[in-house]
Amino acid sequence: MAQAIIIGAGPAGLTAAYELLRQTDIHPIVLEKEAFVGGIARTMTYHGCHIDVGGHRFFSKDQRIMDLWKELLPEQGAPSKDDLILQRPCTLQAGGPDPEKTNDVMLIRTRLSRILYLHHFFPYPVSIGWTTIKNLGFTRLMKIGLSYIHACIHPREEKNLEDFMVNRFGEELYHMFFRDYTHKVWGRYPDAIDADWGSQRIKGVSILKALANLFGQKKTSDKETSFIDRFLYPKYGPGQLWQTMQQKVEGMGGEVRLNHQVVRLLGTKEKLTGVVVMTPEGEQTLTADYVFSSMPIAELADKLPTEAMSSQSRTIAEKLPYRDFITVGILTDKVNLKNTTNRPTLGNIPPDCWIYVQEPDVLMGRLQIFNNWSPYLLPDPEHQVWLGLEYFCRENDGMWNMRDKDFITMAIRELESMGILQAKDVKDTVRYRVEKAYPAYFDAYEDFPVVRRELDKIKNLYCIGRNGQHRYNNMDHSMLTAYEAVRNIREALPTKENVWNVNTEQSYQETKKG
């Protein structure tokens, strides 16, 4: 029986194993260096609280992905804890499980994300609605309008992300909402980031469309719902789904080996024949007819046979940039932010899943309110609030190297400065670091095609997932790269273009025509 070695047990790696078992007679072995599955879509637990690293909405334009998620964890058929207590109307699936009685369930959640700027809430994505008009004031609005008209009359050649954004929003709105926040997230200003990032992540959004939506000038049948208002979410966070998929893979005869780190790949520049793995029992060599890699490209290049890549490609791969990630969990008795929407919440907390922190005097990038993702992510959602503070950094920089105690003190101080809570109400805290969370589109990235061409020459190697392709993919895109790679093997396709072309279409990944 042919054997596939799959490096990484994140969404892409587990999906590759699952699809191989469903569609071929190839035996998959998934090798994961960590002690858990899910990659950066994992869920961590601390003192009974669950932390979703980065926030993961389960929504896709691809029906195959939606069907698979619901196959693994069916949609709820009865109200969840918060809906029950509040007697809040909710969407239910007829015949679905009751989340109060079973754990194997997908919740159907309502999405709200807003921007916190100048101590006011603004819609996310930025839109010209009545709330924005009221919060900005007449003078700022006039400047925004004039700068947008100028951008329409004199559009820039889109050489970088700044050009891309200014063309769609005008220079004034760009400086308010995009320039400094982009620097916070990526450590670079938009004029130093490739325009490809914009074409992937903010497709179909502009002032013109925002105004058309405000005044109802678009027909409903053609309206782009760029950011969905409902999504699926596992009862105990995204890691629950990947643990379920792991169990399915193993139940079907596949293998998922945790604490197994690939040391090197064996073979030639045309074909890989095996891997050397460090296991808890020592080094082990496994044969491979196929290799799926979701490890970062730099690590892959370092582990490939010497003749498989030129020194030029290895140098490019080593220099590919990433942004790393720090999350702080804060359990508090209460928050000072009040719910000013018409959606009731436990404790009258804001109903946001994410709050994008655009305040220029804090380092925090985003704030999650885990209660709103799922009331089961914390022990007592009626009387406590479970927050996730997100910081973007570079491995081994000042933020990364701060002691946990000092970092958490700084984070709480930032929350106080924004009027979100008081330190005396904080009951518990934890901090986690996540390496290579976001592949970045600058520096050596412009030479990435050179690396890709050489990788594609290795006939039985398939690069999948976010880090495997050095592309800012969502979960569903990572899964689709695995689908395509398995299709390539099943149909003996001569090219890997279809694997790389996932998430390059010119419509935003969360856009549906309705």
C-alpha cells in the first residue's frame, strides 16, 4: 500500500489525511511536532477557560467545506446557554443536537465586529453609515469626501498596499483607519507591503460600495455581503473540530502522531522517498510515496535533500517574513463597556466577537470577547467576562521577550487606559506566544516564485496550508489546498497550479451573492 507522509496536523494536514482515506487507498501518517492538533486553529485551555487563538469563524463559500464541518459537528437544534437565559431568538437546525445536553455540536452564532477608535465604536469593515457620520463629525467627513474624490480623479498605480487602499478609500480615511493599524499588525507601513495582500484580504470593499449600501442603491440580489452576520462555531472552540477530525482519521485507519518532529526529508531533487523523524522514543525513518507539507517554507527548505533546492532558493526561503502573535487571556468580573446595541447579552456586555483596537496609543491590535463566540468557553458566562487580547510582534523582539508578568501588567494597563475595565476586577490571567502566525508579504516575498518553481519540480511533494504556501489563508482555504492536492494524486494531474491557485480568485473570501 502506498504511504503519504503529512507534515503538520493543522486544518490542511488533517484534511489531507481525511480526504486520502475517503478517496484513495493511500495510507496517511500525519506528523505533528506539538502535543496537540489544530495548528494555529487550536484551542488552549486554562483553569477551565478556553482560548481561541486569533478567532476562527467557521464559514466558507465552498459547500464541500461547510458540509464537512457539519458532518463532523452537526448544527445545534436547541438554544445554547446564553440564548436560553436571555430568551433571545436564535437560528436552529431542525433535528440538531442540544448544546446543553451534548458537546458534539456546532453553535450558530451571530457575528458582530467593530472598530474602537477615538473611544468610539465604528462599523467593521469601515463603512459610511450613520454611526460613522455621527462619530467622525462634519469636518472629518468633509475631508474624507474630498480626499476620496481626489483618489477617484487621480488614482494611483497600485505598486503597494498603500496605493491599493488610497484608491478605494481616499487618503484621509486611509490615514485614519488603515495606515497605523496596518503598521501595528505587520510591523510595516502599507507602502512597504505588496498590493497582493489587499487583493486577498479586502476585496470588494470601498467607499463607493459603502455609500451604495447606506442609501440602498444596490439591488438585494447583487449585494455583496462581504462580512457574514452568522457563522458556525464548535461548542468548545475551533480545536474541538480538529480533535474530532483526528478521531475520524484514526478511526478510518490513518495515523496522527503527536510529538513527532521531522528532522530531514530523503530523496532527490525530483522525488522524495522518506522522512527522518524525532519521536519521543528517538529517531525513526519512514518511507514516503507522497509528501504533504504544511510546515513553514523556511523549515521545509532546510530539511529537503541538498540537491532539491538551489542556494538562491534556500536563501529566499530562509528570509521569508512572518508576524508572530501573543494572546493574553483576562478573566474579569465585569467590563466598563456597555452594550449599546439592540442585541441583548449576558451582563449587558458588548455583543462583539472581535473589537479592532485602532487607538494609536496602545500596542493591542484586537480584543476578543470569548463569551460571544460561545458561552461554553468559560465556566460562568452570567457573572464573568473572558477576554482575549491580541498583540502582533516579531519573534524575539521586545514584546516577545517580555516576562509574562510584565506583559500582562502592560496589557491590563492598556485596557484601563481605554476605559474597558479596572485592574481590581481582574480575577485570572494567562499569556501565550504563537510563532509564525501570519505569513507576510514584503522583503523576500517578492522572490517567492523562484522558490515555488523549484518546489514544484519535486513531483510527489505538495505544499498545502497557510505556512505551507506562505499565503494568508483562512481555514477553509487551507483545507481546499489539501482537497486539490489529493485530487492531483487521484487524477494524476501534471501540474500543481490548482493547489497554489486556491484563494487567488478576485472575490473576497467571505463574500456571497445573495
